Amino acid sequence: MEELICSVEFLRGNSELVARVSSEAGGVREYRGPSADPVIDQVINDLQEEFESAPAN
């Protein structure tokens, strides 16, 4: 059985990239940056911390 644990959207604005992340534990949050690399790195790091500290089912 599959279960949705998070949702990630990437949007490109005029001068920045926006990532919207939604998860049950972390709620909805946004990350912004001038290019993809720092935004993606921040999303990866935050999700990794969130799921490493989450209790296993």
C-alpha cells in the first residue's frame, strides 16, 4: 500500500526559483533562491532531517 508522505512543487518566477513543500509533520513551507541548486539542496536537507527524526510506523 502506498502512502503520500510529502508533496514538492517547483515554480520558476522571473528572477527566482520557488519550492513549495508540504508534509504532515512539517506543514507547508517555501524555499526561494536565484537558482535551482541552492533551493534543491535546502529542500533535500530539510526533508532528510524531517524523515530521519520521524518515528517509524
